[in-house]
Amino acid sequence: MNSPLNKELVDAICIANGLRNAKELGNTTIRQLVSVVSDIERATGERYVRMEMGVPGLEPSKIGIEAEQRAIQTGIAAKYPAIMGIDELKREASRFIKAFINIDVPDKCIVPTVGSMQGAFTALLACKQMRDDRDTILFLDPGFPVQKQQCQVMEIPYLSFDVADYRDEKLGPKIEEYLRSGKVAAMLFSNPNNPSWMCLNERELRTIGELATKYDVVVIEDLAYLNMDFREDRSVPFQPPFQPTVARYTDNYVQLLSASKIFSYAGQRGAIIAISEGLFEREFDGFERRYGNGHFGRSLIHKILYCLSAGVTHTVQYAMTAMFKAASDGEFNYIESVKEYGRRAQRVKEIMLRNGFHIVYDKDCDQEVGDGFFFTFGYKDMTGEMLINKLIYYGISAIPLGGTGSAREGLRGCTSSISEVQYDELDKRLKLFSRDY
């Protein structure tokens, strides 16, 4: 093996991070892998091509920063933020959803959360508690590994299947296999998908929505990468094409929208939950028994969310308000600002293919999968764990697909932290790898 990094040193750092050796990297959490790679960089002075963590790699929106600066000068730091969110945010979030998704969500049905991580945690727990006879979450995988970890923390049962093998007309029958049991409280998926970057289309979303209504199941739609399917231009507010959504086909939906990726504003932990009015106003026996009030919206906000954080930081709410407003007004083309991720993915995938790697999720129904924030790659017949255990010695990091619920072997790569100067280095390191293996 002619790897550029010292194997003994890498193994020693893995051991210092609680692993027996680098072979255990495939079973670590994303955050633990980040820690290991950072320690190796410090010890060796070598910069990794880091693709393991989905951290925005673009400048944060100045619109948000300036709004926070103005807000802090008003003295709001002395006051607790309202758990329901400030009126301006709720109004502008509703307008933004209309502008870029083309659905109507009343202001009262929108509530800010400390990132979509908290939004998902809140929605999952609410769906488990609302009925005593339904407690299971169905994940349409592959997906964000931490959402399953949240279920483990809350002791929520979950099921999953890899949706890539059940596209179009195959999707409905497969989902119905799970819903017939009567145990499923909610379904969760991301669109565009993390990690495959596949995008469910309107036909598939209609199927999901109709089944959600038929079996009275809530759909949690994670829109962290809203309108980042760059194969069509969705950048003009209030004009088609819009983000595909299950909300057109059922009243049983909860949407998660985050400022992290679409506005490159991850560090301030701002997001919203948007709930259909029909679901928001419904009464459920599980909430009535537990909280003395069966109302879905009030239970989610005043009982569950309030215990997780007594409101989202005031300045962050003003930042999101300003960014939503500027985007809806056509003054801030947030989609154009994040297209850089697609350009990076295209270049990295070209380098991968040139060096004997393959794209694991290469098809999106009858189209080539788009280029965006994430992509998937594999090498020959190596498992994801085998591949990361070897690439770590070549200064390349990513996460195995196994943790995402994928039925396929390989790794998830994120384009956000790759810089212009690293493409040649990536090519050089992959050439060494392919010669060795």
C-alpha cells in the first residue's frame, strides 16, 4: 500500500478516540468521524478532502446577519422569545412557502425551531404520542442517520426500506405493506434525498399523500434542501416550477424547513415547522390522556417543543424573517447562491469515475441523478465500511451508506467543504488508491 498518510499514526489516533483501530471507522457516528479526521489533520499537517459532514461551505446570507445586528441593538436580549415565534417570522415564512412551494400554510401553523434537528425530534415525538395504538415511524430511506438516532433516544419503534428499489408504480404497494399493520403513526423522507440526491416526483408524492389520507398517517417532509434540484430552475418566487411536495395530496403533513443549507445559515440554528391547518386543529386521544388537551398544534408547541427549548433566539428569528422576505420579494436569489454545490458535485464525480469509482445511486427513475449537496460513490465490490477504512489512509473522508438505511454499499460524500485547490489533490490520491486496490 502506497498511501500518503502514516498507517501507524492514523491507527493510534483512532485508538485515542475510543476505537480499537481504523477498521472501526465504518461504525462510528458522523460527529465521531469528524473528530477523528480533525485529530489526524492536526497530527500530520495533511489536509483531508473532507466529505463526511453536511456543513454549508458558502458564506452566510448577509441579509440575515444584518437583520440580527439591527435586532440585538433594540434590547431584545433581555426578553424571552415567544414559543410560538414572532409574528413577522410566521407571516414571512407563510409567504415564502407560498412563493417557492405554492401551498398555503396559515401563520398560526408555523413555529420556529432550533434547527430542523429539533423540528424532527418534536414532530417524531408528537406523532408517537398522539394515539395510543400507533407508535411506529416508517422511514423512506436512505435518509439522515440522526433521525433514526432520535427515535432510539425516544424509544420510538421504526421501520424502513430503500425507496430506490421501489420508484414510480412500485412505491405505493411497498408503502402499503407497512401501513396495513395499523401501527405506523408517521412516514418521514427528505426531498431532495440525503444522501442519494434522488428526488421524489409529483406522481410519487401523490401516491404517498393518498396513502397517508387512506390510513390516516402523518407525513413528515424534510425539505432541508428546498428547491436544490438544479435540473430545473425554481428560482422565481410565485412562478412555476415549484418544489414538489406531498402537501398537495394530503392534509396530514408536517414540513421541516431550515435556514442551514438554503441560506448557508447553519451556525445560528434556525428552522421552522409548517403544519397543515387540518392537522394543526385536530384532536387526538393520546394528547388528551397525556396532557389534558388533545389539540395537535397546542400539544406539539406548548407541551413538547416548550420542554426542548423555551423559544428560538430572538435575533435568529429576525434573521430568518429578513431572508424569507427578501427571497419572496425577488431581491435574494437563494437558489442561485447554492448552485455552487451542484458544480462541485459534477467535478468530484468526474474525478471519481476517472479513477475507477462508481456512483452508487446514479439513477433518479429514468433520469441521471442530479448534482447537488450530496452524492454517493463506491469502489468495485467493497462494502462502505471497507472503503472508508481504506480511504482514511489516503486523506479522504466520507460516511458509509449503511447508517443511512441504504440497501446498497458505498459512501456518502458531501460537496460543501471541497475547495477549488483540492480537485487536483483528490485526483492524485484516488489514483494512488486505485493503483493499490
